[in-house]
Amino acid sequence: MNVAATTGDTDHEEHARLEASRPGPRRRGRGRIAFAVSVFGELLITAGLVLGLFVVYSLWWTNVVADRQAHRQGDKVRDSWAQEDTGPGALDTKDGIGFLHVPAMRNGEVLVEKGTSSKVLNEGVAGYYTEPVKSALPMTGRKGNFTLAAHRDGHGAKFHNIDKLEKGDPIVFETKDDWYVYKVYAVLPETSKYNVEVLGGIPKESGRKKAGHYITLTTCTPVYTSRYRYVVWGELVRVEKVDAHRTPPKELG
């Protein structure tokens, strides 16, 4: 028996098996591509989850937080109204000046505070303009334009349903002593965010040419963007005194 020959044959077969088991250049290349695709896919899934969580935070959780804050602040304002030492007609703009009621928007009462900065509006309230055009305030009795802004999405989204408002719909502003009842007379579905003319004391873009007691609601449009502004104008039709039971006007019945 030729042991050397047998051993040589065995070594040759083992070498052949090892060579066959080694991945060729093409197989290794495919492995790298598959790995890269797998990693990329996982990154896309992770990014999708992060984006989804951000959307939930922006459009839901900020509403929850803002509504809680606005509710607490609103209670504080009403408590201050109940204090006898404030006196009739007292105006304190620090915590809020009153509540906006717009039945067509189906959002209950909205606290109105001073200013339209993100810091103010993010608390789930509406704010009256102090710049670039200073808002008139109904409580002063002077003619002018009571101009308001609020978020349309996130942070309470108090003007989310502004597009539901139509001509003739009521807008009611509640203060410590009075109910101011306005009626919508014009709507501008889209205008530049830089169009400050809509905030004028006489809002000529609404069709009015004379001084009066106006109210203007503004917010972002389209929904989920801040590209343009949606504007609604109303005009004062009457003022009702607040009674002992704080009975709302018939428009809110």
C-alpha cells in the first residue's frame, strides 16, 4: 500500500474542500450589499419611528399640555373676577382679559391674553396683537379693531376650525362686566403672513371704509403649515351686561 500516495490524495481533497468553501469575490460583494441594505432599512425604520413620535408630540401631546395650562390660567382669571376689591371695569392684562366664544369652531371658551409671541400662544390661548399693529380693546369703548391670533395646530390648536366660520356666525367676547357680541361679515381664506393691512383699525381689505368696532381672527393656513394666514372679520352688533348668574347671550345658548 502506498501510504504517501494515499496521504497526498487526502491532502488534495481537503484542500479542494477548503477552496470550495471559501466565498468568491462575487459572493463577498453580494454579502456587503445585503448588509448595507439591511442597515439602511433599519435606519429608515428608526427614522420613521422618531418622526412618528415627533408628530404625536407636536399635534397631540402639546395640545394636552397647553389645554391644561390654559384651563388653570382661565380659572385664575375667573377667580380674580370674583374678588370684590377688583372693582367694576378693572382691567388687568397680566393673566388674561377675557374669554372668546366661537360656536362654529366648537372649541369652548378660549382665554385671551396680551401678545402673539410663541411663548404666549403655546399656552393654549388666543393673544391680542401689540405689534406690528396695536389691537384695540373692547373694554375701552373706543372704536378700532380687536385683533387676535391663535395656533391652528398643536399647542391647543384653538383656531383649528377657523375655516368653519361663515358670514353671519356669532363671535362673543366675555369680560368681567360685559358680553361683546360680534357677527362675521367677511372671510379671507389666504393671504401673505406679512400682510398687516388685515389688522388695521379700519380693515379695508374686509370691505369696510369707516371706523367701527371690529374683531379680527387670524391663524396659519393651510393646515399643518405656516405659509399663509387665514383671516375672519366680525363687527360688533351689541353689548350685554353680565348679570349675577353670568347668563350667556342667546348666541351661546
